[in-house]
Amino acid sequence: MKIAIVNDMPLAVEALRRALAFEPSHEVVWVAHNGAEAVQKCAEFTPDLILMDLIMPVMDGVQATRRIMAETPCAIVIVTVDREQNVHRVFEAMGFGALDVVDTPALGAGNAKEAAAPLLRKILNVGWLMGQSDKRVRPVSAQPRALGLQGGLVVIGSSAGGPAALESLLKGLPRDFQVPIVLVQHVDQVFAAGMAEWLSGSCGLDVRLAREGEVPQPGTVLLAGTNHHIRLLKNGTLAYTAEPVNEIYRPSIDVFFESVARYWKGDAVGVLLTGMGRDGAQGLKLMRQQGFLTIAQDQHSSSVYGMPKAAAAIDAAVEIRPLDKIAPRLLEIFAK
């Protein structure tokens, strides 16, 4: 994979070079020392992946991500030494299309290969997303649902560009919106709590991590909070599970949507937002086949038109809407 490094700290650049050297197929094609330089270099030679720092002179990583994704889009992973202090910047960059975030490997910190492993694992996942085929087959058959035993439910899946899209959608709902919402965003569990707090503060709704064994409740927004998959069980509770272990998306939107199609007994709406890859498309289609309303974000308003495009291609979405028209549609559906 051809990889670019954007970082103004020589030690961080060296740490990244050493980490990448453990995988011979990775090649560092250029290094930029600020965001403006990265925008220019990316226009001259667009790599497969950019490892983007957040805090830099001239132009920071958030604005560089925004510019690159608008002008010469490619995969971007945020690499930072202080994720807790930069949590808002992380989600802002992900809103512009960054795929994931990882700590900068530490030089001289014990076993160098172990220190490099989290970064290399993220890069491997990005490679899978970029290179996967269009065919995804799941041997899942849903059971017919009986209506009226549960109330309404909104389930939303998102990936690259998702944090900003979720913020925008949730801001369009009133604080007294009483339909339970469950969110599945592709984000590492170390950032999940910060993301829930960020969304709660920015949109005014009660957003928190979903707990093992709880039931979605009116007036709450639950975010999948671990690197395991989240499922709805037959008794209506939520559970985390490592299965399927070979699923490259963690948590998987497909896994959750499929469980909703199987076991939710009331009315539900499935929403698939911006993201790279195909996760959620098959699950959304299964929801549609079970009679639920399904909505996919349109191309123009998507930061990365991958997952919604995949859903549209297999006719999984009953409706395809701009981001700013999804919240009003939910209000219309669940208006009393």
C-alpha cells in the first residue's frame, strides 16, 4: 500500500516509518509537515492512505482532511499522541471523511513490533475496505414479525463521515423525541464514550453507550460502545457478541440491522448514512423485506458515498434522501 505521512514532529514521523517497515508491502510515498503541504502533495500524487496528524502549523489535520476529501479523496486515518485532549477534533475530522483513528506508535517503548500492531491492524482493515468485492452473501433468514408488541425504533448505521452526519441528523430531532434510537458507527471502543458525550452535548439529546442487557427506551439514543458487534435479542434486549469473528467491520451495521429484522415486533425505521464499503446494505435490505421502512443517504450529502450506494444498488432502501431531509421524515413517521 502506498502511504503518506502528515506530521510536523520528526520523532512521530520516524515512529510511523519504523512501524510501517514491519509490513514490506507498505511504501511511504511522501511526507508533509503541515496540512497545506499535504493538500498540495495529495493533488500531485494521491496515495492509497494518509496517516494524518491533528495539531500542525499552517493548516491542521481537520481542515486538511476536509480539503483532501473534497478535492482528491483517499483513505485517511487520524494518528494522534493525545486522543483524549483532541476528541472533538477527531470526530470533526471523521465527519469530513477520515475513516478511523489510532495512537501514534511510541519509539523505544518495549517491543517495537507490538507497539506498531494497532496501527498496522487499522491499515489492514482499510485495505480490506478498499479492496473488497461487491458480493457479500449472508445465509440469514428472518422470521416473520408480529406487529404491535413493541413500539417504534430508529436504527442508524454510519462510517466515514458519520460523526458529522449523525450530529446533523440528531440536531434535527426535538429534545422530546420519544422513539428509541440505536446508533452503530464504525469507531474504536476507546473513542466511543467520547463520541457519545460529544453527540449529547452538541445535539441536546440524551446520547450514551448501549449497555449489555438493556432495552431501548423512549427518549434515549444508544451508541454501540465496544469493538464487538451489537445485536437485538429475541427478548428485546441488546447484547454484545464477538461473532461473527471474521467480520471486518466492528461493530457491524449488518449484524445489528439483521437482528432488528429478526426480532423487533413493532414499527422500525432503518437509516444508512455515509461510509466507505458495503456494511449495512444487506442488513437494510433484510429490514425492507420484513416490511420496515428503510432510508439511505443520497450521494450529494454523503461525505463518502459507499455504504448508501451499495444499499441503493441492491434496492435495500425504500427512500433515498438528503441528510437534512431524514430527521423531518422521522418526525413525520412517528408523529402522534
